[in-house]
Amino acid sequence: MGVLLGIDVATTGAKALLIDETGAVVASATADYSLSTPRPLWSEQSPADWWAGVTACVRRALSQGDVDPAAVRAVGLTGQMHGLVLLDEAGRVLRPAILWNDQRTSRQCDEIRQRLGKRRLLELTGNDALTGFTAPKILWVREHEPEIYAQARHILLPKDYVRFRLSG
């Protein structure tokens, strides 16, 4: 019988859930990872920690459910939003991810509002520029870490980084 694998890349840990074709839970497992606050208002994580957490809890769920990995018919991913993951041309992580709850980008949010005008920004995006969102974080990296910004070729969210690692 086939199973579906759900993976949640949350802020405090990863979760894997296996369900069968009837929707019944076959097994689940979690793995915690740490959050770094190197300065006040900053919040970062290592994408390598997400990957280690995901692989650990998927292995545990498969083992607990006595499921052959070949029985997995589909994988669904969910997770924390707006985290900035920068990869170079070879797909290597350039810096710790700046998370959704990081508040360092208030000046960059002001810059976005000033450049576009708040009304035009809302027309284009449906949102104000908020410190937790990804665009201000990109501007922050460009301004404060230009050598990293210059190497960046791919911008991903946390769950999409895991998707990248799963699929290449």
C-alpha cells in the first residue's frame, strides 16, 4: 500500500507525517533545531539544521511505520514563511537564513515605501512592506553584506530549500 509523506519545516523543528490511502496516520516524528539571535531583534537559522531535522524525522517516521521508502507516492511540504535563504551558483548556502520573525529591516521597509509609495505598494502586492517579509531582507543583505549579495543566484524560502535538497 502506498503512503503520502507530509513534511513541515517549522521554526522550532521539523515534522514528518505518513498517511495511508484512506487518510489514516501511519506514523509521525519530529526533530528540534535551534534558533540563533546573534543581535537584538535578529533571528536566524542554519538551513543545514532544517535538512538534518527533516531527514532525521522522515527516517524515524518510516521506521516507526515500518514503511519502505519506495511506498511513498507523494511528498507535500509546508513550513515557516518569509525566511531568506541565499544560494550561490552551485546551490551552496551563503549565510544563515534570516527568519520571518527577524526585525532588522525597518529601514529597508521604509525605503520600499518611499520608493513605491505606500498606495502603489499595496496595489502591486496587496501588502505593506513588513520587517518579516523577504524583500526587505534582500535589501538588507545587499546593503550590509554586499559580498554575499554579489554571490547570490537563488533566493528560496525555508520549505523550498528543503524541496531543493530533496529534488536537486
